[in-house]
Amino acid sequence: METKRSQELYEEANLYTPGGVHTSIRNVDPHLIFTKAEGAYIYDADGNKYLDYQAAFGPYILGHNHPYVNGKVIEAIQRTDLYGVGTTDLEIELARMICRNVPSAEQVLFCNSGSEATYHAIRLSRAVTGRTRLIKFQGCYHGWHDYVARNMLSKWDMIGKRDPGSAGMMDEAIDNTLICTYNDLEDVERTFKENDGQVAALIVEPIPHNIGCILPQDGFLQGLKDLCEAYGALLIFDEVITGFRHDIGGFQKVAGVTPDLTTMGKAMANGYPIAAVAGKKEYMQRFNTYPGGDVWFAGTYNGHAVGTAAAIATIDLMEREPVHEHVFRLGERMRSGIREIHARLGMKAVVAGFGSVWTTYFMDFMPQNYTDLQHNDADFYVRYRKKLLERGIYKMPMNLKRNHVGYSHTEQDIDHTLEVIESVLKEMLA
Ligand code: PLP
């Protein structure tokens, strides 16, 4: 695989930008410079073409540069843009669509990123309850801010310990975020008891996709809701990945568990920047967009025509076309195909997933939480991923992350990918 032009450009990028990338997790080997994206494919500066399953960490559910979404964005910005006061017709239409589809969304507010959405939801929960503490789960990611940037992909000896994700974080924020083990209701109950009257909210990725795809055990999400109710805390579903990807109503619709607040982003606008916080009206009216509200909510670019038009087009397409039926069918074809390959090769590996998402763990049992993932063979994954890349299959670069099937992938794409996976694994095991 020729990557000479990418390497030259990467050296130049380093002159102007620390590490040459604008998000830490983008700094992976080899350093590719991307120049074009279309449907299921992405292209680098050397003209290499990749079948993309990373989907930019999840936004692309319809495929890259989707003509219908792009068309609606262009149509919108030829007519309108951003005003700084008032409300646009696009914002009203999108809010209506979200409230129609997402069970917990009695009202909704727009911002620009998932991190902003979780920040606002947590601050709101503190205002509503008059408490400060937050429960999150080891391995879940909710953005870059001090409230949540900890105990994500921790080193193994830091599981369950105070593990700030960044230098420069506020001690007070770190100490007020309590860490529990996913799929362990006893641990959550013990934490609530030990901090009785102090927990404002529990935030959870309903499926922790930031460590691949760990499914909630039967009754786990309902159990969290019951515990939040019993201890007077708000339940926040962070559906930044699961929202619109697993169902137009989010994973809450699939699970039949309605949280107090929901955060959304990514697949909501098929790659365009917009996110949302939604929830019960009585809580949402505490934001100071509402007259008399006392919880600050602001943002110069909130509700910009580009993001709102893209989200309207994306949700509109999901309402009219069999988007979820397609991605679920192809996701299942991929998972069962990989399982058959593992069985044929006698491999110690499990394939986890839901709907359009899949993750291969190189271990011999299905993990239930982050601790279990110590058994995953990370070195094998990194070598495997690199070999797939050389054969034109673009998977998540990081060990433990997930892969996504989109509406633009075809049966032939999946079958081709399975052929490549089998040949790469055979080569690695030889
Ligand atoms: N919540 C979840 C579940 C995420 O996966 C992410 C990002 O990957 C975020 C929040 C933060 O979103 P953003 O990167 O848009 O700030």
C-alpha cells in the first residue's frame, strides 16, 4: 500500500498542529490524509480506496456525502443561515421530529456536539436535584469535559480507581464523579447507598459502544431507572451513538425504558455537526431559554441551518425508507459471517453487536463489562486491523472500538469484507 503523499502531508500538518490531528484519537499509524468520501468508500491522498466501517466514529448511517442530505443542506443555506436571535423554521421542524420519535423527548434543545449535550444534561440534573454527584460507568465515554472525562479506556490496574482522563482537570469534578461497573446493579445500588442524598444523576451509554458492544443484561436498564427513582436521581441516557442508529427512537425505544434526559448527536445528522439534549418538559423548562429558567443554556452556533437541515433530511429519510431494516440485515450478515469464519478456523474470538454495529473481541467469552476486556488480545487486534487496511477495509483503528454498517453498504460489500477477513485471519494463524 503506497502512502508516500499521506506521509508528506502529515509532516506538514505537524508544522501547524500539535501531532497533526485535531482530535487525540485520530493520531494512528499509518497517518493517512483523506481527500474524498462517497457512500461506503473513503479515499486517501495516494488514491487508495477503502471500504469504510469506521463511519467517522458513528455519524454516517446513510453513507458519506449522502446526496439527499447534501441537497437539503445546500437548499437550506441558499435561503437561510444563522440569526443570533429568535428561532428558525428549520429548528421548529427538527424539534417536532425529535419529539415525535424519541420517547423521552417532551422537549429538546440543540447544541453542536455530544460533549456539550452531556455537559448541559448533567448541569441540569444538578439544578433539578440540588445535588452534585454523578454516577458513570467504567468504559463509557460521554465527551471531553471534566464531569465525565475519566475511567474510560483506563489501564487495567486503574479499574475502579480514580483515573482522570486528562491533566488539568478539576479535583472537585473528578471526586464528584463516581464510577460503577456496567451490568452490575448491586454495585450501582451500593454506590447510591453510600452516597445517599448526594447523587444528582446517573449517566449511561445504554449500550457501551465506546468499548465495542457490551449489551445490557435483561433488566439492567430498567434496574437503573428503578434505582434512580428510589434514590431521587435523574437517569440520563447518553444516546450520542445509539440514538437514530439503533432505532429512530433510540435504544430507549428498543429497550422500553424511558430516561429523564437523553443526549443525542452523531447519526442524527449523518455527519453534519449538531447534537441535542431532550427530556421531560418540567426539567427542560429549567433551562434559561425558557423565561424564568435558571440553568444556563447558550451557544452562538446552536441550531445553525447546516446541522438542522442535515438532521431533518436524515430523520426524514429514516421515516420514509427502510434504513434500519437494511443496516440491521447487513449487520447480522456480517456478524454471522465472521462467527462462521472463526468456527472454521477454530479461533478463540467472539463477535458482539447490535443492529448495524459489530465488534470482534479476541477472547473466549462474551464480555459483560470493561473488566472482562482484560482478556481481549489487543496486539492481535492491532495487527489484524492493519492487514485489513492494507486490503482496503477500514475498521476502527483502536482496539475495543466498534464498526458500523451503513445504508450505502451492499450485500456484496459485506461478502467481500468477509472474504478479506477470512484470508487475513488464515494468514495470521499460519
Ligand atoms: N457521548 C458518547 C456516547 C460518545 O460516543 C461521544 C463521542 O464519541 C460523546 C458523547 C461526545 O460527543 P462529541 O465528540 O460530539 O463531543
